[in-house]
Amino acid sequence: MPQSRITRYALFGLLYFTQGTILSYFTALNALYFLSQGLSMTRVGIFASIALVPFVIKIFLGMLSDRVSLFGMGYRKPYILIGLAVQFACLLVAPLIDLQTGYWAFVALAFILQMGMALYDTCTDGLALDTTPEKEQGTIQGFMVGGRAVGVIVTASVVGLLAERVSWAAVFWLLAGLTLLPLPLALRLREPDRAQRRFAWGAFRAFRRGSVWLVAGVGFVAFLVIVGANQLVNPHIDNTLKTGLSVAGFLTTLWGCGVVLGGLSGGRLADRAGFHRAIYLCLGLTTLALLLLAFGIRPGTPLALVFGLVAFFGLAYGAYQATFFALAMRFTDPGIAASMFAILMAFTNVGQGVGLGVGGALVDGIGYAGTLALFAALNLVALPLMAAIRDARAGQPAAAPAPGQ
């Protein structure tokens, strides 16, 4: 592993940055590409469902990384390099496929691309668990959350303009180029010896501990709330103030900047104040932000105030994410680091799916403000779960310290 702390932080930040560029494209812009090529929204939906499958099965990629050292290069580095190479190659090929005649070929290519991203994603998490001292876990998660948010900002700001002014092929080639940014640091990576952290099926007994399930429950609630609410912010503002697409794009950028700042500050707070205090604070911030968005945005509300509220929500969102991810690191068994962390993240993914579905359905019944207020109330469900987690190491057997501890 690179010895410089800054270099190490940069590696994790860049790996999550390139992940953020792809996530932003597939979640926000791919539908526009399909529609521009004359495809229906039905085909957009089929594509989106299939492309998400790799993130459901990435638990098994984590197990592979925990068990098998590849090419004598380590348990994480070769998989990260393979994942980046797969993503890069797929992005170069993508614009060469005619969607009208090769729709299923594009779906297959996107599936392979997402498998590559899921591979380096789970192995990056495993590497962070292998190498990060406990006192820096919040900080490293702050850089990862912040890096992904910067990727989202860059993609949202540049890709639409590039597609409009140049071509969609240029979009894919730009994303391919951004994929290479972590490569120099990844190639220099030297993994620590995992002799004391060998994969063992018995390590899965960690899931017998109630505290692990409580952590999973906190993740489910937190991501149900913040992701479910996040999809409603721009529509709520546009519906209330009739702001239009240009303002929506600027709001997304402001939100992303808030996420970067929140991720960095929230992770640092977790390291200094402890995870319980940090999560309680982040829970309070997100609840307050949601209530302000629900009841503070009315016809005639000044745009300057709207901008401030969106940036504040982004800050709370990023801080909550980074703090929870760091908490999950504390409860992960080193012997199955990538596997166990991926399983805990699966609960956050399920929470996101529930939040997106419930949020959309509720708006039709109780409106945007009512739905955001309900999400704020649901956020409080995490309080008794956190109260039941006595400390970040409750019931966990002593593990070998990460390098640097």
C-alpha cells in the first residue's frame, strides 16, 4: 500500500470518483441516450433492471477476493485492475453498437461493465478494511463518499453539454478516460500481508451477533430515508416554484458540493467524536434538512434560500453516508472483510430500493411536502437501533490490527 497518507486517501477517492461518473451516467443520463436513439421507456426500464444485477451478486465477488490471491499480486489489487480494465474496454466499445439493431448486445455489454465496476467497488472496500487504522476509518470513508460525489458532479455538469455539442460517442470516450485516473496509484499499490486475516467460513458466525443486525438495520433506515427523499427534491422545487431544467441542473451541482463537504467533515467527525455521537448528529441534521425542504419551500420562496436548503441537505446526506459506512467498517470481521461489508451494504441497497418506490407512491397521495415530512419521521426509527448498539466493538472478537495501528 502507498505509504503516504495523502496518496492512500487519493487512491480511494479516485476509485470512488470513477465509480461516481458511471453511476451518474447510468442513473441519470442513459435514458436520454436511449430516447435519442429512438428507443422506448420500456426498453430503458428493462435495461436498468438487468444492469443492476451485478450489484446484487457482488457479495460473491467479495468472497472471491477474500479467498483468492490472484497472479501473486494480492487479494485486492489484481481485481481492482481487472475491474477498471473491463469498465474502460466496455466504454470504448459502447458507442460502436447501434441500439436499434443491437439493443441486447448493448444490454450485455452494460452488464459486463457493471460487473467490472462491482468488482473493483467491493475490492476497494476490502482494501480499505485491510489497510485503514481504526482511528482513520471515518476519514477514509469521507474521501470515498466525497470522491463519488465529485464524479457525479463532473458527469452531470459535462456529459449533457458534450452530448449536445459533440456526440454521445464523445461521452463514452470521456468516461473511459476518467476510468484511467486511479490507474497510476493502483499500479503502485502494495498490499499488506493478510496472513493473520485468512478467509474462514467460520467468520460468518459474526452474523449471529445481534449488534451486526442492528447496524444493518440502521443502514436500511438511513438509506431508505436519504435516497428516497433525494429523488423528490428537484421535482418538489420545480412543482412549487416552476424553476425549469437549468435550475434543476444547478441544484444538483449544489447538492453534490454539499455531499463532498459533508462526506469529508462527517468522516472526520466520526474519527474525533466517536461513531455514536456522529451518527446521532447526522441523523438530526438530515431530519432537520428534510423538514426545512418540506415546509420551507413555498410559492415565492427566494431562490437563494432554496439553494442554501439544497446545499444543506447535500451536506447532511454526505455526512450521514460517510459516518454509517465507517460504523459498518467497525463491525466487519477482518477474515471476510469484503464479503461482510458487501452484505451490510446490501441492506443499504434494499433500503434505497424501498425508499425510491415508497417515495414515488406517497407523493401521489400526500404530496411532496407531506412525503418529505414522513421521511423525516421515519429517520427517527434509527434512534432506538443506535441506542441498542452499545459500542462499535460490542461483542466482536479482537481482530488483527490494520497496518498503521
